[in-house]
Amino acid sequence: MTLTTLDDYVKREIFKTNKELFDFCPACDETGNTIEALMKGLFQEAKKLQKERDEILKINRSIAKSIEELRNVVKDIGSLV
């Protein structure tokens, strides 16, 4: 069994063609250091996802607050009758 570098493994097992690799990570083509470029790309994607998640949580909190306010209004309507 031959030893393989992590770069070789990523190129061979994760991305079946160079085009696939470079479509996902254009910097891999420029740097020659596939793993470093992939890690930077994945970090940037993770930051985007975290920002999206934070926005979704903010909306969810707002909706939950609105639902609670609506629930209180409906409860008060029932007690006015």
C-alpha cells in the first residue's frame, strides 16, 4: 500500500475531477496548496452559514414574541365577554 498526502487524497476521493475541485475552491488552482485553500474556503462558508443562522434565530425570536402577544390578546378577549 502506498502512502498518500492529504492533498492527493482530497483530490482523488472528494473531488473526482480537477474541474470539480476548482469549481468548489477556485483558490486551489492558484495556490497549489489544496488543503490550505479548502480550509480557507470552508471557513468562509461557515461564517456565511453562521450569519444566516443568526438571522433565522432573530426572526424566530420575533415570531415567538408576536405569538405570545397574540396569545395574550386572545386570552384577554375571552375574559372581556
